[in-house]
Amino acid sequence: MTTALAPTAVPDTAEAILAHARTLVPVLREASARIEENRRLPADIVALLRDGGVFRAAMPKTWGGPELTSMQQCELIETIATGDPSTAWCAMIGMGSGIYSGYLDDSVAREMYPGLDLANSGWIYPQGRAVRVEGGYRLTGRWKFGSGSSHCDWLGAGCLVVDENGTPEADPLTGADTHWRVMIARPTEYTFHDTWHTTGLAGSGSQDYSCEDLFVPAERSFSFGDPKRTGPLHNSPDAILRKMPGIPLGMARAALDHVREMAAHRTDRETGTPWAQDLRIQSTIARLEGELTAARAGVYTTLTTQWNALSGGTELTDDARVATAIARHHAFRTARHIVQTLFDLVGGSSVYKPSPMDRWLRDAYTMNQHAVAQDSILQLTGNVLLGGTSTSPFF
């Protein structure tokens, strides 16, 4: 059994957090089957993330947090994903606490997050409704995809604000016809539904949750159009999405490494040619390495361009605004192609549960059902590239 040495103190710099994450990779690989069977992260895996500084990654330096850049956050998630994609998915969601807390008044945020290592979860899109009442809102709804909700400290829920008659309220900031807010409450205030029986990413525990007439104080709600912190993590609401491509990139890297290691000990059954000397194997591996290199470069190059512009107060061009979304979409689709190609290359042995190829393939197809990997993203970004106006709040 592989074990990771617990750090003597929670890592508090980007370098230390990333270094510790690398030590978790073999532990997560060994635990992958157990994580999948559990259909949520086991307590010991959650502890590895929390004690390793993962959940504090985006916490602000003004609080004593490490405040990783978007590129560093993505690299952290990529590293974890080489060990286990479900764990990386939960890590990606959980470390959003450092971003979401920046949309709350600082005094409220410090009260809600008295420590740096608290994890968030929740579905932010407005699937619920919140009736405005004295001091706050009465929240009702049911939300899907509560990734990591079984171990989170705060659970968010996107909703539209309505009056007592159910009529949508206009957004007081933008004047839009509807007012989208995210309500944050303790997970114990919601009802959970055991819905996460899925093709892949089973270990993420992305179950449904609901509430009926739950009172949420106004100060524990926010709008993405009204950040309370400044800087690159809050100057654009897409910060919560920037770390996502680390998951497919890390998964594809792990799959390629696995097959390359396999090639050193495998011989073609029909020809007797060692895999390492087989033109078909050689060319496939080289081509896929090139595709992963290009996809990875696209992600980090566009993130860096965006980060530098937001840091310097430079207004992004339309092309630059959508570039990160396009690169993110491409990373998800490319990773799925890589895993599918390797699955076919390995052949019959891929289908057996002991093979990680089976799990990676199912994870790849499941993660590509997320909104960021859908072709609608290409339609939205293509519209902007051709002179249209963005209809997305995230670019």
C-alpha cells in the first residue's frame, strides 16, 4: 500500500502545495478503484487534499493564503488528475472557496471562512428561486452536480430572485430582466439525493441536493457582477473555470504514460514485434503526444495572456476574452480523443476493471458532458469572433 507523508504543516505557498500534490499521485492511483466504488471521496482522501493545502489554493494573500495564479491552480489540478480524475474534480470544486469568498463582504467572508482550508461545493447556475424577505431570501429548489458536497463546508445554490408572487426581479446592477444570485448555506441545511450513479467520475459524488423555503441571510449571497475583491481572480467571473482543463490534461498524461510503460513489455500477438519497435505503436504514441502538447500549450498560453492583462488593468480584446474558453473546450475534447485512441490501441485488455484504461475512458466521456466541453461553447465564442456580442457571463 502506498502512503503519502503528511506535511508537518499545511503547505502555504504555490511551490509547496504543488510539490506535495506530486507526492499524492501514486497514492491516488492506488486508491482510484476504491474512490470509484465509494461514489464519493473517502475521508482519508479528503484529508490528503485538505492537509496538502489544496482547498486553500485560491485564498487571498491578505488573509495569509497562497493565492495561486490561475495557471498555478490549473497545474495543481492537472497534477492531481494524473493520480485520479474524480479526486481532481473535487479538488477543483473545493478550492473555489478562495474565489467565492471574494464576492462576499470581507467581514462576512472572514466569519464564514475562519480557516483557509475550507471547501466549497454547489451548482451555481440558477436552477432555484429565492424570494426576497426581510434580512435575506427564502430559497427553494433542487440542484444537480453537487461535486464534493459530501465533504464540503459550504454549499452554494444558483437561483433567480423573485417577489412573493413568483415574478422575476430585475438585476439591480445591470438592469437585466432577471437577477441571478448564488446563495451559500451549510450542507446540513439541504436535503441530499442519491442520484450519482454514472458512467464515469463516480468518485466525485456529484449528487443532487434540494431545499424548501430555506432562509439565507442576504450577506451570504452574491452576484458575479459585484465582486468585493479586486485582482485577476475577481476582475472576471470566469476564474472559477480557468482551472478546469487541468483535469482532462492530467488524465490524458496519465493514460499516455501508462501505455508507454506497457509498450516496454508487450509484443504484438500477430506479428511478434515488440510494441516499442512497432511502427503503428510508435506513430500513434508520437501523434498523441503532439496533440496533448498542443492542447496543454493552448490552455496555459491563453491563461497567461488573460492573467497578465487582468493584472495590468489592460482591457482584453474580444479574441483574448474567448481564447481561454476555446482552449478549455479543446483540452477536454483532445483528452477524450487521446484516451479513446489508447483504449483502442491496447485492445481487449482495456475492458477489464483492473485496467485503468476502462476508468479513464468512462471518466473522459463523463467530463465531456460538462457545459465547458459542449459544442455550444464553440457557437458562443464563434459568435464573438465574428463580431457578435457575448451572451455568456464568463467571457
